[in-house]
Amino acid sequence: MRVTTNSPTRDMREPNRASRPTTHRIVRPTAFCLLLFAFCLSPFAFRFTASAQGWTKQPTGTLAWFRAVYFIDAETGWAVGGGGALFKTTDGGRRWQPLRRPTEDILRDVYFADAATGWLVCERSIYLLKTNDEPRAYLLKTTDGGATWKRILATGKDVDARLVRIIFADASRAWVFGEAGALYTTTDGGATWTRQRTPMRHLLLGGAFVDAERGWLVGAGATILQTADGGATWNAGRL
């Protein structure tokens, strides 16, 4: 005799999936859609979209990782990056022309006082150093618009110092700085450089001077440094 099992018996062991609660499948997508809808109607979303549409990608024809850009006016600017990549624009960034690479090292920063006089902050790979007393960082200066460059050592005996930025207050006064609070200044247009002491050892990333005496530096660890005497003394600010 054959025994058959009807569907109700099977349903008692395993409830039909269609009868299971599905609240968790509905609430999460619904909540997400409501939040997305509210975001799209918010003034913030409108500003974000409008801002994004105001930027256009500028082709350069290179895969170099750009580190810095500097413009002397609305039309003329330079961009620098890895492997000595150096580009110039004369039409406000619509077209970028590659210039002869002054070095194969990383270009960390760029500054031009005018169309002829410019500076580059350079860093060598630690794997390319041939001796222990070879400097890790150095500067390059041009006075002919980048046709030729002169190498300048700003760090003196501090061969391990790493520099990332250079800022000028005027034609003769400038500062270059970087890792572990390293800071160097010149008062003769870059002919000679001397180290200045800072009250911290964090990485310095940026700064600005309103004149040859008053300026600020900022860096890692919420660092804010201020001077009123051209860098002879620095005071640590607080957030």
C-alpha cells in the first residue's frame, strides 16, 4: 500500500515563503528612497550639482601624478608632478603644453614670480641616492622661463630633510618647508638659505605671508604656526 502526503502536512513543517513577513525587505529600501528624495530636494544637493558642473577636465596627455599648480595671472600657469613632469598653459588652462623636464625626480611644488623667474621643489627617490651624504631634497631655479634650470641646495648639511612647499613674501624673502618641521629661509632671493627652528616636528604642508615679517604655516597634527618677525620666532596656534 502506498502512502501519499498531502500539501497541508508539508506546509506545517515548512511554512510557505510567501506567507513570511516581508517588512524588512520594504522598510530599508523605502527609508533609503525617502532620504535620497529629501537630499535631492535640499539646497545642499543643488549647490553640489551646480558646483560639479562648473568644472571640466583638462587633457594633458600624461599619466604623471600632478603635485602642484601655480598661476601668475588668469592665463599663464604651470603644473608639476612625478618624474619631473612640467606643463605650462597660456590660455587659462584650456591647453597644457609639456616643457622639457628639468629632472627625473619628483617635483613637489612650483612658484613663478613672473614669466621668466621660477622655482621648483624637488625630491629624489631614496632608492636612487648613491651616497649617504647626498641630499634628499633640492631646489631648481630658472630665469629664462624654464629653458634652463640651476640647482640650489637649501638644506645644507641636513641631507635627509624632505621639502614639499615654497612660498615668497617678495622678490628676496622666501621660505621652503616640509617634513618633521623642516623650515629654511632666504633673504637674498635664494642665493643662500638658513634653517629656522619651529616649536614642533610635524609635517608642514602650507603657508602664507602678508609681508616679509608676518606669516603663518600649517601642517599635520592641526599645526598652526605664526610669526611676526620674519620667522626668527614662531608661536604655535590652537584650534
